[in-house]
Amino acid sequence: MSLGKLVSSLLDDSKKFLFLAKDAARRGENELTNSYCRAVFFCAWSALEGWINYIAYSFAENDSSLTEYEVSFLKEKKIEVDDNGTVKITNQNEYRRTLTKLVFILRRFGKEFDLKKSLPGLWAELKRIEKIRHTIVHPRTREEEAHLSLGEAEKCYKLVVKIVDLLKKKSLWLKFYTACLIF
């Protein structure tokens, strides 16, 4: 299965889980509703993260206009400064936040599109959804266990679809397809 098909499948799964969550909520099955809402988040965010990581890595491998530091950032390679003040790129991986990569990709490959300034409402919602996702995936205490609303799950799904569409609209794709010939 190609990544594009996997992303589409994950978004389809997210949509199906959202439907199931709504159905469970209508029947008053709160625990099942919460389980389906978590599944919406897992599938939608996985689709977004996978797509962004794939775009980042593909540009890093195929775009010769990138600096070595941009390639390092996109491939999540650690940049260090040694005791002599020399900057070097290591083979060690260093996690980069999904939204940081998204902002960079849109600015670098999307005709300098600034998501934070151009669509501040969308950016604020994306940050809010990311925070909810983090409480699900990385709970710090038992009390922090996430109980999600249908509205939050629906917002997550719709927001991820908007971001995927935004990436397509920012003319990344012509350059991306010609550089990588994905699909």
C-alpha cells in the first residue's frame, strides 16, 4: 500500500470512527463513545503526521536547493555545536514536532505561506487539537485520562482534512510530484 493510500485509509477510518462515536452517543454508551473518539484522534493525527513526515523526507532526498541544515531538519538529524564552536550534523535522530515541520514545509515549499499569520484561527485550533492528542497519547497522571467530546473528535477529523487540503492547495504538489514521482 502506498503512503497516499494509507493516509486516505486512515482518514476514512477516522471518519468511520466518528460515525460510530455519534451512534454510540445516541445510544447513551459513554465509554464506547469515548473509545471511538480516541480512535478518531489516533487515526486522523497519524494520517497527518505520516503525510508530513513523508513530504519532509521526500523533499530532503530530492530537492537539491535545500541547505544541509534544512535537509538535516527534514530528516530529523541532530545538529550539534562542539567545544570548538563547530556546527556539525550527526547521524543521531532528533524528534521534530509535527506542527514545526508543517510550518517549515509550508514556508519553504508553499511560496512562503505563513500558516500562523495567514490563518490564525486554523493555527489556534490545530494547536488545541495537538494538545488534546498529547493528553491521550502521553498522559502524565491517571487523572489526566482524556474524556473526549464528540465535538472535539469531529473538530480533529475536519481539521486534519483541512490541513491536508491546504498542503495540496499551496502548490507544493507540482514540485513534490515532479521531484519524487510518488503514487
